[in-house]
Amino acid sequence: MKIPGGARSVAGGLVAALLTALTFGASARACTFERGPFLEEIARQAKTCAHPLCGQILATGPAGSEISDASCAGNPWIRLKAAASAAMSSGGVLILGETHDNAEHHLLQAAAVEEFGGQSAEKRPAVVFEQLRSDQDAGLASFKTLSGSATPGTGTLGDLKRLVDWEKSSWPKDIYDPLFATAIKLRLPIYAGDVSRAEIMKAAKGGEAALSTESRSRLGLDAPLGESLDAASVKEIENAHCGALPKEAFGGMAYAQRYRDAHLANAVLDAVATDGSAFLIAGTGHARTDRGVPWYIRQRDGQKKIVSVMFVEVEDGNDAPETYVPRGPDGQPAADFVVFTARTERGDPCEKMRKK
């Protein structure tokens, strides 16, 4: 839905009204809440986006037992805050699922880390990044113990990026800066979540045979996803590669994705064991509750509280919130909360793949 320039002021008023009625819920007058960094960032982004869904939060399940005030049960922000706070205070995990090249998503992630990571001076939850690999652990260790700092472990953003050789990575160079900077400011432990590129390629080519029996058991990869989830994984890989690869490659690539999910889960569980709770910064595919990282965490610790928040880009002409919710083969939502954001302008990735 494209809005002409002359109508943007009217649209802005409509968006503000929708935010009051929908984001905060009809019972906002009776329900009291604080506008912390996360909600402030959501409100800021909503003002710059003409789509009626921008800035809304959709809670996909029933209200949690964490909400003590019944008047807040219909308020998605209160529900998200209650669930996230409960996870952080109980040794759980808050997963913040992103679209990698959307700078708005990283601003929201940074605000969420500030909101839920700085609540206690005694407890400092870890931040596990998909964007950092196990072969960068040495750089992270150096960052934690910088000898030239007045206080060990208080290096700068520039120090972090230099020590992990960020400029040579395939990730966007600057849009993760607010997220890294927030973790550094709050002195939250930073961990690598992903495996090396060489290990990913090995798993994609060799499938299950690329890993030892011990590794598969330790990571929870010896438990099958099931036929329907396996098929959904392969279909997702096929769609993501636009039919530009032979079909026989998709099975191995889907297994490599499983390996990465399992390794991310392992990194998160290790971080929780050391630091008490953890954020996971990862793509929305890894954040899926049906077959992503949460599935592997549940295989190993069924009592761990996991909250999956997905930041989802809006589409022109589609203002039906439920149509954006990722779902498993059984039709159940594959995220606990969906936060709607503006879409990043990008070219057609399929066109680039077909030219290769």
C-alpha cells in the first residue's frame, strides 16, 4: 500500500491512533506500563513508516501466567515484557530474530538488549551472536581481557571489530554497531554462536556422515525432526535458493542448517550455564520455535524458558497481521511474538543467483 506524499500527514495521524488502540490494547487506561528503550524504539520506527502495521506487536499465544494485572492481559507489549523478563530472571533465553540486512531490526534488538539486559547490576546475561563463529573465539577472548584497558573487559566497539576481523566477514559492516555497542556498554558477555564456514560446508556436502556419533548425540542431532519438519526445511532451502541449485543439494544444505541450529543452541546453553541467562541474535529461520534453535534447546532442557521474538518486514497491500506469522506444518505459530517493521529496499536476490 503506497501512500502519496500529500497524504502522509493524515497517515501519520492514523498510525498514531492505531498504535494507541492496537499496540497498547483497548484496556490501556486501566493497564499501567513503562515506556522503556524497546517500546520507545518501536514508537520511533512507527512514526517513520506509513504502513498501518509498523510498530505493532502481535502475541501469537494465550496470555502468560507472568501477568498479574488482569487489565493488561490484552496488551501485547505487557505480554512481551512479562515473558521476556521472566525468561531473563529464570535462567532462560530471549531470541531476537532478524532479517540480516534490515538496520531497523538491529536498532530494535539493541533496544531490547538494553531493556532486558540492564535490569540488574548483579546479573549480566550473555549475548550469543549468529554473526560470530567459533573460529573467532580467540578474538573474543582477547576482547574480554584487553591489557590496555583501565578496567579489563571494557574494550571499545572498534576493539571488538578489529579482534574478530569483522571487516573481512560477509556481514553488513556497520548496521550491527548499535547492537554490539549496547552489549559493550552494559558489559554483557559476548559469545560466538555459529560454527566455522568450513564446518558448514562439510555438513552441507556430507550430511549426517560429516559429524561423529558423539557430536550428533551431544548436540541433539540424533533426535529426528520428523518427516513433515524435514520436508519443510528442505522446501525452505529450495525457495531461498530460487531453484538455482540442483535438487540433490538441498538435503545436505538442510542438514547443515540443522547443524547450525543445534550449534547455536549449544552455545546458548553454555552461555546460560556460565552467565545465568542469554539473548540469541539470529535470523528468523533460526528463531523458529517449531524446528529452529528452540527445538534443540528443548531436546536438551525441556524446562528452559524460551521466548522467540521475530522482527518481520511489512508488505505493501497487506495489513492482516496473522498472515505474517510463521507457522509449522501443523499450522501452529512458530514464534511467540511478531514485531512489525518497515521493509528494507533491496534487489531481487533470485535474479542475482540465476546470473551466477
